[in-house]
Amino acid sequence: MKLTSEEITKKLFSDLCSYQEFIETMVTDHLENSNVSEKIYWDAWFRGAEGKELEAADRGISLKL
């Protein structure tokens, strides 16, 4: 008998390592398929950009060369 989606979800949440791998895969896939503007924003965010650079990144403009 196959597990239901709800049962699989409960098991994922109960196994932190599996859950983390699942989330990493989802986020990576999302970023790979996202538009350039979103990638520019997250790049700036995680590099610690502030002020005008982060504001520009939020509009999809990279000030970092």
C-alpha cells in the first residue's frame, strides 16, 4: 500500500535531514527557473547589500559588476 501525500509530508517533517534536502531541492529548482531579477535580488541579499544596492536589486538592477 502506498503512503498518502499527508503521510509522506508528516514523515518528511519528522525527519529533519530529509526535510532539509527536500527544501534545498525545491529552492534550487525555483532559483534555476526564476527570472534574472529574482536572482539579482537574492544574490544582493546574501552578499549583505544595503541601501541603494539592495533597493536596485529589488527592482532587478545589479549595481555590482
